[in-house]
Amino acid sequence: MVNCSPMAKPPREQLPEEMADESLSVARSILERVTGEKMPNRVLAARAAAGGAARAAKMTPERRTQIAAKAAASRWKK
């Protein structure tokens, strides 16, 4: 049923980036179901990396060095 209310907003058109993200997520979910493997979400990873860079820019060099040393120790411990 179509909403014929005088206050109804027209549907918003999707941007090409949104359509691409949606297509990739559908393809990823199909591949996960077929292969049984969990695929990485590159879009979320890219957004998280961008947020980390902004946070790192606000930190002092000493604090960044501490965090890097802790991360390196954690990697070598595995």
C-alpha cells in the first residue's frame, strides 16, 4: 500500500557508495554461507583505521610509543 499522506516524504535515493557497500555485504554473506568461513569486513576495518589515526594524532609521542611497545610484545608472545 502506498502512503498517500500529504506529509509523506519521498524515498531517499541511495548514493553509489551505499549501493556498492550493500552489494558487497550481500555477496559476503552468500560466500560465508557457502564456504562456512567468516569474511573480513573491509569497510568497517577502513573506518576503524581512520578513527584510530585521529585518536593517535591527539596522543603524546610518549603515549604512542608505550602503546606500540605493548602491541609488539603482545604479537611476539603469540
